[in-house]
Amino acid sequence: AVVSTQSTGYPTPQDIQEERDLQEKFPNASEVSETFTMAIRWTVSGYHKQDNPELIIPVVLLAESHLDCAGFKITRDITVYDSVAVEAQILLNTEVVKSLEL
């Protein structure tokens, strides 16, 4: 498995080597590694382009992820986001722009 170092410097090369050593000694290393759960709230903002190239609609997506981890591996990922809210933003902004064009 390829592990990339984030901008924070974690995991360090020593961490990666320790994980590899553990995997060599124990084929089921993810079962004997430290396990933990993380909850992460995140936001993505961007623009939705319509058929009309001049109509660009700002959209914000709010989401939350729950990750079960063992060592450096994510063993389960549950991500929840509100797709109805995204669709509502697109429809509402489209209607607002259309009403301004009248």
C-alpha cells in the first residue's frame, strides 16, 4: 500500500515503517492495530453551470463523515450530505436569475 505524507508531516517515515513491520509480522494487522473513530464535518463550495454559460450558480455542500480506522487504514466510511439542500440551492438561484431577466 502506498501512503502519502500530508502537509502536516504525519505519518512520519518511522510511522510508515512500523506499520509495514506490523503487517509483515501479523497478516491481520488491521485487527491488532490501534482502532479509533473520527467524526469530520466538512464543507465544499463551488459553482454549478447551467446550459446557459452565463448562468453560474454558487452552491455550498455541507457533509459529515464518520470513519472507523485501524492503524493507517479506514475500515469503514459513512458520509452523509444533504443532496436536497444542494438541489434547492440550484433551483432557487435559477428561479431568482430568471425573474431578474424578466
